[in-house]
Amino acid sequence: MKRLACVLLACGVGCGSSSPADVAGSYTVAVTNRDNGCMLANWMVGTSTPNIPVTITQSGSNATATITGLVGIYVSAGLGSNVYTGTVDGNDLDLELLGTRSQTMGNCTFTYNSAIAATLGGDALEGRVEYRVAGNGNPDCAVFDNCLSYQDFNGTRPP
């Protein structure tokens, strides 16, 4: 019984994560706007934007996704950057972009942070992009408490 417990424990520790998939490449992505809990401007639920170029570079389990083209310029204007960084675990990507473009509403000073959670299947990538507000703690920021705006996306890279 003791031997079985050791085998199960060893497998639990050693089998929990897998080698990172090769996610590097140039993708063409389409996003669809979903909930807009953070009141992002010009956001219409259900609207899709196709043909967004995204380049992912990878070094081991670390990855960087750069949104280029006009959408990259738009993202950079809103967040302060168009580059997400994070990790790859198996076929899953977890990336984030901590916003630096400061905005104000009354006495609330805030930025938008964004995160990407995606899964690679062959040459297809799909997942979700989330946007949340990081405020300065002023009561005027209460309108943004726990807000979430998000988009679903899917894209492909050439084989």
C-alpha cells in the first residue's frame, strides 16, 4: 500500500504539466465581442473583427504574442502596448498585458489590464481575451469593481 501511495504521489507531481507545444508562428485571428462589463468605448456585443495578424514567439515555456496591423495600433492606444507575455503549458497559453495607458473618470485613475487564455489544436488557436480595470482605489472607481469585458477568438497559422 505504501508503494502504491508513492507511485501515485510521484505521478501526481510529475504528470501535472506537460511539455509546451510549439505555438510560435504568424496567426490570422478573428475576435467576437462578448460582455462589456467594463464599459469599453465603441464595443458592440456580437460584433466580429476578422483577419487580425498576431505573431507568437516562443522560448521553451515562455511566449510572447504581438498584435499587429491596425488592431495592434488600436490595442496599443487603449492599453499602452500591443504585446502580451506569459507561458505555454502543453497546448495551453496564458498571456497577460498590464496596461500603462492611464485614464481618468472623476477622481478615479485607472488602466485596463488584459489576459489571453488559449488552446492550440494543430494549427488552430482559440480562446478568450479578457479586459479588467486596475484603479487607484478612489471611491469613484467603484463602478469598475470586478468588471469584466471579454472577446472570444479563433485563428490559424499556415502549416
